[in-house]
Amino acid sequence: MAKRFSEKLLYRIRNEVPLASLLRETLQQPCKKSEGYDRFLCPKCGDFNTAINPRNNLGRCFRCEENFAM
């Protein structure tokens, strides 16, 4: 199956679209700011023990140890 999007395009989108905005505004996922980090409700375990790393725009759930990218 041919790829619909190039790796370069996906990398650019991941870095240009803030994960917190995508979760909150587009996906309607509950989010909050805590201890200086954007946190979101983990879709896998339902806990707020999460954070979004502002340097690489990736999310992580520390309870279920799952990583999230857009």
C-alpha cells in the first residue's frame, strides 16, 4: 500500500501543530495546565498522569507508559 503522506510532511505537521491545541480544540479531549505542563486525559487508562513535552510536541502517560504523537 502506498503511503498517503511523506515522512517529511508528517514530521513538519507534528512540529507545527501544538498537541495540546489539537487535543483540546479538535478532539475535545479534557486537558489542563498543572505544574507548568499541559496535561491531558489519557485515552488508554483515563488518568491525568500525563504531560506534553514542549520541546518535541509529544505526549506521555506515566501511568500506562504510553507515548502519544499526533
